[in-house]
Amino acid sequence: MIRKTPVITGFLTTLILLTGVLHSSPVEFHVDPTGKRGATGTKNDPFPSLKEAVEAIGTLSTEKKNDGVSVYLSGGVHSLPDGVVFDASCSVSSNAPLIIAPELGASPLLTAGHAVSDSQLEPVTDPSLADRLDPVAKEHIRMVDLAKLGLPSITAFREVFNGDWRPLQVVLGTNCLPISRWPNGEYGFTTMKTVTDNGDTTHGGTFVYREDRPMRWQKALEDNQLWLRGFWRVPWVINGAQVKAIDTNACTITFVKDVGGGIGSKYKKAKDAQGNDIRPGDGNEAWCAVNLPEEIDEPGEWAIDFKRQLLLIWVPDGVTAQNPILIAANKNPLLSIENASRVAVKGLRIVGSLGDGVQIKGGEDDLVAGCDISNVARSGIAVRGGKRHRIVSNDVRETGSVGISAAGGSKASLEPAGHEIVNNDVSRAANDFPVPAIRIGYGGASEILKDGVGIRVANNRIHDTANAGVAFGGCENLFELNEVYRIGMNSGDLGGFYGYCGFTGFGNVMRNNFVHHSMNGNAFYMDDGTSGATVTGNVAYKCAMGVLMGGGHHNHFDHNIIIDCTRGIHIDDRGVSRKYTLEDKRLGGDVRSVSPDQSPWKDKHPELAALVAGGETSLPKGDSVIGNVLINCGTPVVLPKPENAGGVEQKGNVTEGSLADFVDAENFDFTLKPGSTLVAAIESFPPIPFQQIGLQIDEYRKSIPPRDMKLLKEGDTTKRKFSSTTDIEASNKK
């Protein structure tokens, strides 16, 4: 089945209004795909490509550029298979930005895809391939010779792979066509029955499979083109692995190489006959097969034969010369702004890119606003360094990796980046790898996120996404007035706001946010020693936990409203069992990198210097749980055992109240009713500006799409169910 993406309500109207008020620059260039090479770039003689416009900008004198430059794009498809780069030569003065926007009333679509019309889709003539196709699907499947299309050779998957694994991005209209998969569906997984060999650095693991489907894959195995993807060890890391052998008698599959840490749940341990430690698995480790011609069994599904460099696809309805399939193989971002300042990208549609949609690297005061970005295999928008960049009122959805990422500033010097991520609608992010919808700071899965400093994330709507809502590192970032819901759709042990900052996370503030309908996620999760955060004035509704703090210091969880969560607030002392000391390479190295006993750290965040001077960092210190309202939570508050809880202040929390205290809880309006006594007894409880949370009307966003209330009330958010308490309890048993 082709996965359909929602139409952004009023997008064309927004474009018309947007372009109608654009600053008219002294220098104007026009781009139309029907333009001729050698054109002058006027409205009557437009450039055929945005690349020519960029080249023309580079030839302008500094005086002309500083008077202002606008590049207007016509309607239609603008194909940029190699992307386009706005470099330092495109920088302009502060009072006259370089504007890239649609012509008045136009709706240009920018893509990295090569167009494939119905006439370029050939029958599958190779008998060795045709015999592998599903009999029901065979008559519908066609092939595309990728070399004839002008694409570079597509490299086969590695023996073990993760991250940016997708070989192509294939799009029809605004729908991403899915790579073949068994079981079908984006959340389609089977599970391992048991593990017979975990595998290690010398060899791949072996597991027992459940269904007889692998019997169909012998020819793919013989061709060395059989790969599986799965959550082999923990439910928040998915890896791909090449299959070495299938034993259809024993119903086992063996991998070529260890996936990293072996297969089988880390939480299920046993002894073999010789008394050795083994992990037989818990029977819930999810996996699927990908990119098999045998598993193309629905319209739109496709697979690559790497050896023959052929794309096989069940051609969906509607493919014509005017509505071609777009096949993208680009490695670079579709639009790159590299060390250029005051570049404004407004009101564009970006569809179909194997790289990032838009990347900003370095520079100052760039803007991406009012854009519609979808079906991008990596990030929708990525900001890498620079200063004061603004990402405003964009719709970003259907991304393989993060929807929006931003990093910049310096944690060591506390120099802020000044970036703003404001009023964006980010949905269905991280479809290919479990990463957050919005990520602040650099860093991989096993390292502290860093150098996200002085970044504001506000009024965003983040929803229906595979992993966390917002993951952040660094320090002195502000997260306010965001709405987050239906997160953790394909992962576990995550948060609406997930901090992975180490002991140096001081000054990160989460206030007046609304996290809801995410029973596979914790609303606010300060993980693995994250310290110095303030979580205040937020509303959490129907989440696994309202607040989870794992072994950190000087975190303040005050004046929040937490409703219908399995556990309201959980503060633990995992630092004892996990040895969160300054000798720890991750935590101690991060502390030393900022010199806490010297300026500016000793002046702005003296708590860190005091923590270091005290020497003992495994027990929680300086944390507070004050003046929170907890309604209908199974367990309202969990603190460390008394001998380890001396550094946690708890007072003034209220565990009584009902949904009747709110204006319209049935429709998720948690504004307190006038005259409500619910928080009257809590000292200094601030009013929560509930109506200001989430998307707002502005010059780029002229309407706000409604939430899917039926899905919120009836939809399942526990597809990859995993409780963070499982991980906590496992560490406490060490």
C-alpha cells in the first residue's frame, strides 16, 4: 500500500499571500524549468535552473548584492539531482537579504529526483529475476535500468548497517513509495522465537524464526543480497545485517557478522549447559526483511538488484509523463547554505531527496520559513553551526532521520548560537532510524550531545513520530510552548523532551509545553546523569511517566500538571549502580571540557564547580520536586531509597484533583477553570498559558491544521512497547 501524506491545508493560499508581500529587490532573477541555457534570468528570459541563478549572484558586485537580491521560481518541477549550494559569495547586507521564493501565485516543487515516466518502465526480462517475483505481483512489476537513468552505481548494503541506510528515495506526487518489506507496513515486524547463538566480534549470531517465510528467500541468499533489519538487543537501536545462512530444517537464520553487542534482549539472561552466560532473547525482538524482489506484493513497493543495478517496482496508478516517478540518489543536501549570511528561503516545496532537504552550515542570520518539506531520507532541515539562524513555520514530515536539527554555540565558553526553531509542524520523522523529531546539539547515540547552546525551540507541533519529540544536549537552551504527541511509535525508552547532556546541562529550561498521548514515552526525560535542567509549568497527559530523571543533579521539576500517567514523577539514583563518577570517560571528560572552576562557568553555574569540588557525584544532589499537581497517576512520585534521597527536596505536591478542574479536558484543553482551587494551595504556582501552546498564526502560517481527534482518542501509541523501568531495574541489579 502506498503511504499517503496529508495535504497541508491552505498551502497554496499561504504561498500566494507570502509571495505577495515579499520585499521587491533592486536585483531580480527568475527561474523556470522551461528556460533556455544561456538565459539572462529576466522574467521573460528565465534561467532554466536555480544553479544558474546562484552563479549569476556570484558575479554581482558587492554594492549590487547589498541592495538586495530576489530569486523567483516558477511553478512546476525544479529538478536538482546534485543539489545547489549558496556559498559565501551569496552573502548580502543585513538590511537586504537574498530571498529565494515562488513567483506570485506559483507553487514550485524542488526535488533531487530523476523523473521516470511510464514509457521508461520496462518489463522484467531476466528469467532469474522474473522467477523470484510473487506470482500475483509479477504482471504489475516493471524495472528501471538505473544506469540508463544516469544515476551513479548504487552501493549494496554493508554486512551491518544503520543510520542513513536507504539506497534511493522514490516518490510519486507527494507520496514516498516504500522499499519492499516483510512483514508489510511501516511498523510491520515479526519477532525472533529464541536465540541459539548471540554472536560476538568473531561471528554473527543465530536465531530461530517463527514463520516459514524465509523459505522464499533462498535465491536472494545465493545471490548474497539478503538483509534483515531489527531491534536485536534493545528496543531503541535498529540495525541491518546480512544473512549468511538459513537452515529451513532447524528454522534458523545466521548473520554474516555481529550486529554490535550480539543479538537477544540485554534484559533476558540465562546460563547454558556449561554454565556460561547467554542471552536467549525474550521473544519480542522485532525484525523485518527489506529490499527483496520476492516481497514486492503491493502497489508502489520497490527493491534494488544491486548486482544488475535495476530498480524493480510495482507501478502504482497515475504514473504519466506529467506525473512521473521521482528517483533520488543524491548524497548532498538539496539546498545548501554554506558560510553564507542573510539568505532567506521562503515558501518552497521540497519533495524527494536522499540527502537533507535544506542544510545551513556556518554563516549568520539565515532564514527558512513557510516551506513544505517531505519525503526526505535524512533531515528535513539541518542547521550546523553559525549564528542566529531562524527556522520558522515550516511543515516537515516523512523524513528518514530527524525532522529538524540545530547545533551551534560553544558549551566551553557559553557562547550562544542564537538560533530559533519556531512554529514548525514536524510529523512522521525518523522513519528509517529511531532518532528524535527535533535534535539540538551534536552527538551520536552513545555520546553526550554537545554544542547546542542558546537555542530557542518554541511553538512547534511535534507528532506521530518514531522516537523522541525533542532530544537535546548542550546548555542554556529554551524549550517553551511546544505541543508534542504520539511519539515513540517505533522505539522505546524515550521522551517528549529527552535530555542527554551529562553533568554540564545547566540552563536548559522546559516551560509551558504540552506533552500528551504518548504511552510509550516519558514526557520529560533527563537521562544518564543529565543535570542542571528546569522543567516547570508544563502539562503531561497520558504518557508513561510525566518526569523521569536518571541520576542527575540540580534538576528542578516544579509546578507541572501531570495527568493520567502510569507514573507521575520518577527520580532515581542509578548513578550509584552505574558509577556516575568523574572518572567515567563520558561524564568526567565532558566536565573537564568546560573548566567548571573558571569563568564563565564558575560565575554563571557555580553549582557545577561545587559538585566537582565535593568529589561524590553518584548520588543525586540539589534536585527538587516542588508544587506539582498529579492527577490519576498510578504511582504519583517515586524517589530513591531514603539513604540515597538526601539531595532531593520534595514538598507541596498535590495528588488530588479531577479533570473537572479544567476548561475542556475531553478535548484536551487543560486551562484551569476560573475559580478552580486545584493549585490555590501551591505557593507561587504560575498560570500556564495553555492557549499559547503549539502552532500559531503568523506571516508564514495563515492557518493551523486541526489535530486528528479520533486518532488521539482511539489510536494506539504502544506499538513498540517498552517501559523505561525495565532498564532502570536492570541497572539496579548490577
